[in-house]
Amino acid sequence: LSGGRIAWNIVGSYSPSEFAAYGQKMPDRSIRYERIAEYVDLFCQLWDSWQPDAVVADRATGIYAHPEKIREVNFDGKHFRCRAR
């Protein structure tokens, strides 16, 4: 689809109304950027947990991916926690 390229514009919300919609107060800019950095770290760990040849998408056998080629991610950060495989 992309020829191996990806772009991602990560925005740390700049409008207090965005936080108010979830019953939260808008955190300080430094906290928002700290949260973004942690999210990107988690995202990259999840992205990298799949070996390039993990997906086989074999309809005949019903196998989408080889589980042994997917590493478990255990992430316990200040803002996010995730345990996934």
C-alpha cells in the first residue's frame, strides 16, 4: 500500500474543550508531550513485536499469523499500561 513508508502526525490536543468532553482538565503542555512520548514508545513496541513474516493470512487453514513470530509486549508506563501479543 505505502511501499514501506509511513507518516504520522501526533498532536497532543491543544483545546481544553477536548479534555472537557471526557470530564478531564487539560494537563500542562509538558505533561501532554510526556504522554505523547510514552504513547509512541508503546506503539513502536507493539509494531516491532511482529516479525516481518508473522502474517500468513492462509484462508485454507484459517491461520492469519504464526503466534511464535509475535513477541509479547508488557508495558507499564506512567500514562499507559498494556499487555498484548
